[in-house]
Amino acid sequence: MTYKGKYIPKNPKKYKGDPSQVVYRSSWELKFMVYCDKNDKVVEWGSEEIIVPYRSPWDGKMHRYFPDFYIKIEQTTGGVKKFLIEVKPKHQCKEPIKTPKKRTRKWYNEVKT
């Protein structure tokens, strides 16, 4: 079951970007948005607001990557730390087999993602 929708921040001043256009694509992303919105240590946050350009080793072309979240957190020392966060289920965090017996379409997709 897919779980998608729009999130309306309770603290829109903390959101980097347009707070009326915050979209989540999973229940995990929704939970993380609520965490960022409610947590006093999170000074600023955004969902897919940062663009990371990169050259793909697969086709040699330039592409754009949008990390799930950007957050700025107030440290206990008084400083601020910035993070880019990707929300994924555990099975997508495992490395693919480096030398499979057959290089199937499924294997290529695992390597790409």
C-alpha cells in the first residue's frame, strides 16, 4: 500500500521552501516530517528542496538528485550542524552483490539505486 499526501507544517517558519507544497511519499517520510516540525532542536528543515547535480556513470549525462530531507540542528555546544537525509527501508540499504553469476535487469536496477 502506498502512502502519499501533503503535509502542512505546524511551524511553517522552520520550513525551507514553500510550506504549502510539502509532499510525503511514505509513512516514514511523514513521521520524519512531524519529528522535524515538532522538535525544538531542528532549526530549519526542507523536503526535496536541495538539488545535487551529478554525472551518471551509466549514461555519462548530467542528472539531478533531490535528497529526501535537509535539516539544520542546534547542537548542545551552541553550534549548528546541517544534514542531508535519505529515508529508505532496510532492504534498500544493502549493497548489491559485486560479482553476480548473471547480470540480470534486477541486478542492474539494484546497482543503479
